[in-house]
Amino acid sequence: MTVEATQETIIETSVADTWEPPMPPTDLIFDDGVPLESNRHRIAMNVLIRSLQQAWRDRTDFYTGGNMFIYYSSAQARNRDFRGPDFFAVLDVDGIKERQGWVVWEEEGRYPDVIVELMSPSTAQIDTGIKKDLYQRTFRTRDYFVYDPFNPNSLQGWRLNSEFQYQELTRNEQGWLWCETLNFWLGTWQGTIDREAAIWLRFYDSSGNLVLLPEEAAQQQAEAAQQQAEAERLRAETERLRAERLAAKLRELGEDPNNF
């Protein structure tokens, strides 16, 4: 082997030994300063997040968030071309870990398992077009839903089939859609939350019971405790009246009630 060939081999070997794959960006931003579409959209997002956390309050193996950036590729991170879903949930992850956003390469390649986009007339085409395609092809998100908080008839949903294509879900008699991943229904509920009356998107369990918010659960427990206390008071009052009637009857018979 010539001296020149030997030198080229040494250089190539040295380059191969020192080469490292390009690392993902670390200068990520997690707030673009863009607010949600409306106050109702903000409340609707928090209702989904907080009710799921309440339903699974004893679990730490899931993460749920909303209006957070999801970073999934270096190119996307550099271009700042994607704003996170309004609601998402990821199962079988460390739910206690502190996060500013969801960075896929820091989460062992995990993407959201469930996504809900809260639409508006200005975003509906994107939510059911570009984003839906992204969640199907790249994220492989198992369940995807869209809902406009100002349009109670706007609920739509899709489930990823065995061919990794979204299959549109069929509503039940109540107009709800089944989320197989979470084992909950998604349906509408009319009421006032945070002083705003609207028809909200809510979770229901497999038996059709509303999945409560923490304050609703606390109120329900308080009402149950009050009912139990009232029942105990009525039982005590009934027992007192029975004892008084018995004592009166004994006195009529000339007996001393204290002997009984």
C-alpha cells in the first residue's frame, strides 16, 4: 500500500470514529404568546384536563395537557410551524415528571394517544384537514376528536384502524362518541362552569355517568355527607319518639319506665 493510500485510510478511519449523529435542538420555546380563541375555549380545555385528572386521581401513569407545544422533529422545531393540541393525553408514562411541553425525543418516542381540538370557524378546516392528517400519519394518535364550543352539533371523532387510517366514529343515541383509549364517552353537557353557561364537551364513563370536575366531586361528597347526617338525625329522632311513646304506655299501665 502506498503512503498516500495509507494516509487516506487513516483519515477515513479517524472521521468514522469521531462522527456523531446530529442532535435535536435544545433551544425550544414553549410559549408563543398566542391566546386561545376565546374564554370559552380556555374553559373547555381545562374541563377536559381537570376531569380526566379527577377520574384518575389515584394514577400516576398518564399525562394530560393542553395548549402545549408538541415537538416531534428537528425541522418542525426549527421552523416553529406547529402549535400544540388543545387537549391531549398520553398513557403509560411518568405523569409526575415536570414538563413545559411534550418533546417526543425526550419521551422515548411517545406521541399523544388521544387528542381533542377545540375548533372555531377560522380553524375548522385546519383541524379536520392538515392536523388530522398529521395526527394520523406522523403521530399515529389512536383517538382524535374535534368540537366547537359554540356549536353543540360539531362533535366528530376518528379511531386509528389496523391499517393506520382514521375511521370515523359513530355517535350513540345520546350523540356521544366512544374513546376506546380512555374508556370514556365524549359527549355534550349543558351547564355553567366558571360563571359561563354553555354546552360543554365532557367525559362520561361506560355506564353513562358524568365524569366530574374536582369541585363537582367535592360538592357531591359534601351533599352525600349532609344527607347521611340528616338520615342519622331522623333515625335518632325516630328512636327518641319511640322511646317516649313506650314510656308513656308503661306509665298508663302503672309500670315504672326506668325498670325497662
